[in-house]
Amino acid sequence: MSVRDELLTLANDVMKRARELGADEVSVAVSRGSHVTIQRRDRKVERATEAINQGLVVSLLANERFTSNSTSDLRPEALDDFLRRCVESASFLEPDPYRALPDAELCGRGVSEEQLDQDDPAWRERTDGDRNAQAEAIEEAVLASAREDQVSCASYVADGRGEAVKVMSNGFSDHTAGAWFSAGAEVTLSEGDKRPEAAAYYAARHLSDMPSAERIASDAQERVRQRLASRPAPSATYPMFLENRAVGRLLGVMAAPLSGSALHQGRSCMADKLGEAIASTALTIVDDPTIPRGLGSRPWDGDALVARPRVMVKEGVLESYNIGVYYARKLGVEPKGSGRSNWIVEPGTRTLQQMAADIDKAVLVTGFIGGNSNPSTGDFSFGIRGLLLERGEVVQSLSEMNVSGNILSLMPRLREVGSDVWSWSATRCGTLLFDDVQFSGT
């Protein structure tokens, strides 16, 4: 029996048993997967791990009382006891009829497994020797390009694969499978009593989409050299370039108040803004779960609704929220998708270098350190790492600085989206250029 058939049989048996125990509606998800990690330092393996995981999540409605529980013990006798306790625990809860399963006609697969192309056959052929060879190649490439002030370096390689099924008592039943690969390097330099360090990491669904060891090493070396002689710049308002690989953190600030829970609980600064401009016309975002090999791609969402591309923001205008079935019922609206998939920001036509050449002085943010944001107000404050640019030339490495503001006032100041789209993420976006952003430094 294949893993797919085994998981489907288990899920159907659990659903049937939960119904026998008194559940009116049942949703069962079962997953199984494994991953391997290798890290090298000083030309030897520093860490090697392998993990195999499995789990089951059962959500059920009994007498309009909802409960959701998980277990990793899939032995038949353990599962039967687990299901009994799940059904019994529901009787202690308050009724919540909004938790009923979605209508069956809304559920299904939006795109085939072949079209999504998530399950790279190369993963099955990959050996620990292959992984170690890749990690060794990255380490040697970093060492070959090392400066005299390099203290240490490490290389990292990981990959994994998982399969999952979802079965619901409304008739929905489906299976997904996918592999993933990641690799990176870390470099530490010596600068007096300081130890500047930086890393470069990549991830992809297919091994062939991963960059070469030389590119990873070059990226890590460039990023660590950007940390040398870092210090804060004077507190002021600067144009801000947000590097493509760091955009996801800021867009997360915008995504949080778009969720159904935030809207229903009165914690959203985006409430009542549907159809209104929340950003400049330079911003268009599409949530697209159907991208082949996309890190956030999926055939159906968390509610098992058919996954389809949705325009979130079109030329600055808010077009859609992320509202799953439960909160859609509470809000009296149609469900619009449970959570984010791939966020695709429409790129511009110029590179970072071309955009920066026109500006006398600007801050390039290459990463965030800590900080917080408030979905109720849109306020945010983050520590940053970055570079001070003058006409596109680096004049200072930046540290010990904060960027703060409000997402509702920041996004309208988006001047341009770069053409340099970062594709090793579920957020695919070029470097962003904002006008008049407040930075706190010296």
C-alpha cells in the first residue's frame, strides 16, 4: 500500500469512528514527513540530524460544540482512546454553530499536483553523501573567497519531503505531497573587539532551482563585508530602499490586519477600507497559490476551499481580505481564502542600482532585528541593519538604528518597485523604494 493510500485509509477510519462516537461533523488531516540537516565548520561535519515525523489533527462538531485536537500516536488503540476524549471534551464547551464544515461545492482542488510541481523526484535519489558534498562545496567556496580577517565560516544544507491527506465528512478527500531544499553559509569576521557576522540562505521546491555553491558563498561574503565599520547615522527622515529579500517582514505588517480574526475582533486598521487606496499606485499584490514550484503554493486552503489566485491590492486599492469560512460566517461575508499563499508583487522596470543613482542620500535596509507591530493601529518599530547610500554608492554600514512609522501612512509613500524579484521565498518582490521614512540613530 502506498503512503497516500495508507494515510487516506487512516483518515477515513478516524472520521468514521468519530462519527460513531457522536460527532456530527468531522475533519481529519494526517501527515507524514522527514527532513535531514547537515552543517559543516572547520572542514568537518559539525552537526547532522535526521527526523521523521507524523501527526493527526481531528476537528469535530458535536451538538454545535467544536473542538480540534492533535496527536502523533497513531496506534489503533491509542487513537480510539484519543477520539473518545475528543468527543467527550466537546460537551464541556459552549455551542459555536459557525464552526460547521464549509459547503461541499466550495471545496476541491484548484490545480493538479502535476501543475504545482512540488514533489521533486531528485529528493528520493538524494543521499547523505550528496548532502555532505553540497555542504562541503559551499564551505570550500566561502574559504576560497575569504579575507584575512575571517574568523570562521559554516555551511548549511537541509531538505525534506512530506505527504498529507485531508478528509471531511462533507465528502471532501484529497492528498498533497512536496519536497523542499535549503542551503546557506554563515561568515564571521574580526574587527577589533567586534565580530561582524552575516549569512545567506536560499530555499526552493526543486533542487535544480537552488543557486550554486559559489553564488551562496559570494552572497555571504558580500553581506558580512557590509557589516564592517557599522554605526548609526543621524536620526532623520530618509528615502528608504527595502531589499527584496527583506520585504516579507514589512508586508507581514500589512497582512496581519487583513485577516478575518483581526477584522471580527476589532483589531484591524484595515477595517472598512475595502475598495479604498491603502498604498500608492506602484503597489499591486496577487495572492497566487497556483504558481508551479512556489514555496507557498497549495491546491486548497486551510478550509479545503479551492485555491485560486486573488488580487489583494491593485494599483494601491485594497481588493480583498484573507477571510476563512469561520470568520466569513461571523462577519456575514463570502469566504476569501484562509491565510496567505504566495504573495506576488508586480515588479517595476529598474534595478536597485538604477533607482539609487537618482537619489542624493538614502537608507538601504537589508534586514530587521526584533521590533513589533500593532495590527489594530498599523504602528510598527523595528531595529534594522543596512547601508547608507549616496547616489547609489555605499558610504557607511548602518547598525543600532530603528525604523518606525505606521503602515497606513508608509505604503502611500511607496515610490517604486524594483525589477530585482527575490524568488527564493513565498513573498516574491523586488526592492521597494519609499519616500520620507523616519529613522532613529544618533
